[in-house]
Amino acid sequence: MGDLLAYRALFGAQARSVLMYRTSFLVELLGNMGATVFDVITVVVLFRAAPQVGGFTLAEAVLTVGLSSAGFALADMLVGNVDRLKVYVRAGALDAVLVRPLPALPQLLLMDLPLRKALRVVFGFVVLGGALAINDIDWTPARIALVAVTPLAAAAFFGSIFVISASMAFWWVESGEIGAAFTYGGRDFTSYPITVYGPWFRGLFAYTLGFAFVAYQPALALLGRTDPLGLPAVAGYLSPLVALPAVIIAAGVWRTGIRHYRSTGS
């Protein structure tokens, strides 16, 4: 109970500091939504040039980008600010976090919880809802469960990527650009049907790293489509099983980094 009260105090302090400047908060709130808006616009523009891309129609592609955007936006709001770890490590501010009788990662997340990204989450789920409405989906209990679980599994997967990429700062402080290639680059990759990518590229990112199970495979299962690349229909329901090892790996990398952390001495 004491830990929960401490986390509540951290979150309350963060919320009060953000809402103190309401105009700035509203501008940032609207500005942050723009990233997801442009993701959707990019897909729409691409499909204006051809009725199908990679064997998928615009409505089917919007379902893919809706699943991806909803999951990524949720992860970015809840976990994305962990990429500031490199700033704390460089400045020695992480020392103050480690001496408190609370786990370090939840503290870091609540110290700068980006509430300004909340509207992005809302818009991501609105896009997902619209995509479900414009596609002719044969609703079954399994598909209802799938559409509820997939954004949460995607958020867990992307959150794990955020933590793993941020943890690189324990060994290499200037690792931010490489981390962004897998977090924001992963978001862009999952926004399109993976049939648009070349064989080696999708083999590495889609299946070796698991990005295909964030949105593409669940979208196929919801649409009742056979995978053009040959995976069985059950693959569309594997997103939680792919997210789980990602979370375990992220936790292991984080714990290893914390154990090897050395203060800057400043």
C-alpha cells in the first residue's frame, strides 16, 4: 500500500505540473495527435495511386494501421518516455532514483508520464473503430476477443522495444538513434501489410523480430483472409504469445543494465 501511495504521489505531481500551463498542454495535446493522423493520411495517399497494394484494399490496410496505431500510441504514452534514460544517465540524475525504496523503472515512467499523448491514444482507437466498421467482418467470440487483446498485446510489444532500446544507454549513452529505428521504425513497419516489403526485410523484421504479429497477422484473422505468405490461420491469434517473450527479454535487459550502472560521479 505504501508503494502505491508513493506512485500515486509521483503521478499527481506530474499531472499538476503539466496542467499548470494549460494552453501549452492543449497545444502539445493536439500536436502529438498529428503523428497518428499523418500515419493514416500516408496510407490513404498511397492507396489513391492504386486500388490494391500488396494484395490489400484501402479498407483492409486501414485495419492494419488502426491496430498498429492504437497499440503504439498506448505504449508511447505509458512507456515511451523511458527513452529519456540517456539524459538521466549522462547527468547522474538516475542516482536519485536508485536511492529511493521503489523500483527504478516505474519511477522513471511516472516522473515524466506524457499525458500530452493521451489524445493520440484516443485517435488511434477511433481509427481502429472506423476500420472495423468499414470492413465486412464475420464477428465470432474469438474475433471479438482478438480485437480486444491485440492493441494491448501490441502495446506490451512496443513497450518492450522502448525499454530494450532505452536500456542501451547503460552501456552507450548516445544510442538514441539506433533505438528509434526499432521503436518508431517498428511503428512505421507495422502500419502496412508486410506483403509490400521485400523477402529478406520482412523475414528479419516481420518474423525474426515478431513485428508481423503486432497488426498484420491479427488483421488477417479478423478479415478471415488466408495469409499470402503461407502462415496458418492460427498465426493471427499469437500476438499475446509474441508479446510475452518480448516483455521477459526487456525485463532481463533492464535488470542487467541496472546492475551494471555506474554513477557519473557528478
